[in-house]
Amino acid sequence: MKQLNTFGRYLKKKFKTKVSKIPLGLSGFTCPNIDGTVAKGGCTFCLNDSFSPNLAQNAGKIFLNLQSKNNPILERQLQELDEQIVNTRETMRRKWGTQKFLVYFQAFTNTYAPFETLKALYDKALTHEDVIGLSIGTRSDSVTPEVLDYLVCLSRTKEIWIEYGIQSIYNETLERINRGHDAINVERAIKEAKKRGLNVCGHLIFGLPGENQEMMLNSAKAAYEWGIDSVKYHPLYVVKHTLLANEYLQGEFEPLSKEEYIDTLVKAIKLKPAHISIQRITAGIDDETLLAPAWCGLSKNKMLIYISQALRREGLSY
């Protein structure tokens, strides 16, 4: 049985102890395909201004405030950052005995703000006890050379990761989900980060509208070839009050079955070079906002059992 290279194992080997991610969701961050910079409405699977007409307008105001010299949002963000890190850190210590932490800037686009704002937030996160580094979730069209260069500086003494949403390499898919950029943009961003020596995690979504398994696997293969160091695999699920929900209710989109997702996932993992670590193999949502498929409401542990069984049949251990 071949043991897969997971991100947790990578971190434990490097830091000689358990390392957990502390996810942050700070107010004040937005996205360029919500505020109208590259598109409006956001990705079709996200809550968007088709159902909240003031979202794009408010997002634009937020970004203008972030750009102002007397940033009225930053002070609140720094306070939120402190509270979230402290509270989550203590919970993880009690629950799992975690000793070291990686702060994960997760919600929205966490490089889509003026450099001085980003620097203040990144620096503040790294001052917290037992924080060994950062992981920064963002879009390929929202990272400047200045930010990349600063992350390189931080990486000399800290564990620094940048996470890009690849989702698909097919431009027709990216256009259909209103992504706001093409596949070449993602490829360039990943290669630019790798040229600087940064660690890159790529996110892939299986089950996007109009895609078959061959397309999904081609996206995985391309991501590996672009040089990512780690990968997150996600199934596409439908949340109420999104544009994707409209497509689903009108019969224009059918989510993958649990069996189809697991089959695609296992094949993608078998194609993956061994050095690329796995950070996530499934995702879901356990509340009333989930519209479809029902299996995405299963507990993480139940899904891991199904996936682990399929991997073991291929001689792989997660």
C-alpha cells in the first residue's frame, strides 16, 4: 500500500510536530469579478449580485476605502485577525494538541488590496505565538510583482504559500462560470510565483458545467505540469441563491454523482507526481443552503471513508 503525500505529512516532517491551518475570514476583502473590475456577479457558484443588487456597489466602496490613505477598514481587519487567530489557535490546541500554526487568508481574494494594507495584515499574523507561516488564497489576476516579491522576503524565514484557484483549463468553462480570466492568466501567475521560488497550491473543481471526465483530468494534468507544489480537489456543489442554482433548477446543469466524483478524483491522484502534496480531497456544506447534490452534505469523515476505500482498491493510502 503506497502512502500518499499529504500536506499534513509534509508539514509534520518539516516542523517535527503537528501543524494546523487557522482559516481567516476578514471583513473588507472583496473580489475583482464582484466589484466590476473584471466582471460583475462573481463566479456562478458563489453568492452574487444577481440576488444582492448592492453587492457590487458595496464591494467597489470597500476597495476604494482600502486604497485611501486613512484606511477606515484596516484597523477593524487587524482586530478581527487577532481575535480569529487567538480563538482558533486555542481551540485547535485543546482539540488536536496542535503546536504550530499556518495562518490561512481564506475568504475572498486576499491579495486584492493596496500593498501597505496587505503588508500590515501579513506581518501582524506572523507576530502571533507559534505561527510558522502564511497561506494566502487569491486569484491569478490579482497579484502584483510587489506582493510576490514581499512574499519571497517573508519566505526566507517563514513557511509561505500562495493558493490560486485554477478550477479548469478550458476557457469556455471559465467563461460559463463567469471567472473573469482565462487559463493562460492562471498559468502565467503560477509560473511567475514558481520563478521566484514560492510554494504554490492549486485548486481544482471537478464537475463544472459542460465538462466531462477527460476535461477534468486534463485540467489536473496541466496544473501538475505548470509546477504546483500542492493541490486541493473540490466537487462542485450548488448553493441556493446563486446563478448556478438557477441553471440547476432550469435543468441546464447536473452535478456529479458521488461515484463519478470519487472515480475522477482517484484517477487524478494516480496521475499526480509524487512530490505534489494533497491538501484537500473533497468539500461540502452541511446546512440548509445546499441545493444539490445531496452527498455534498455528508460529513467529512463519511466522505473520507468512501474515498479511502476507492484509493485502497488502487493500492493507495490517504
